[in-house]
Amino acid sequence: MTAQPEPRRAGLLPVAWGDEIYWEEWGSASGLPALYLHGGPGGSLGTSAYRHRFDLDRSA
């Protein structure tokens, strides 16, 4: 697995009551998509640590 220093894309998704959800896109553009949800801020994820659970170089 190759560690990418930055996400390919990132942003804020507007949701109900004026809140926003932060999202990031990592890995191969031709890879299989995966959605990783976690319980919110303050966890032990660090800086995008969850991406290490996936093979970011794998294509579909």
C-alpha cells in the first residue's frame, strides 16, 4: 500500500439544520468505492487514519 499524503478531494456536505459533514476521497479513481462512517470527533482516528484500513492502490 502506498500512503497518499493528501486526499484527492475533500469537502463539506450540507445536511439538516445547517450542519455539515466533512468528507474525503482517497485512493485510485478506478477503485471500488467504500464508505467509512465513525462516531464523530474525538475518536482515535487521528488524521484520516481510517484510510490505512483499505488498499488505496487497488483498482476495480
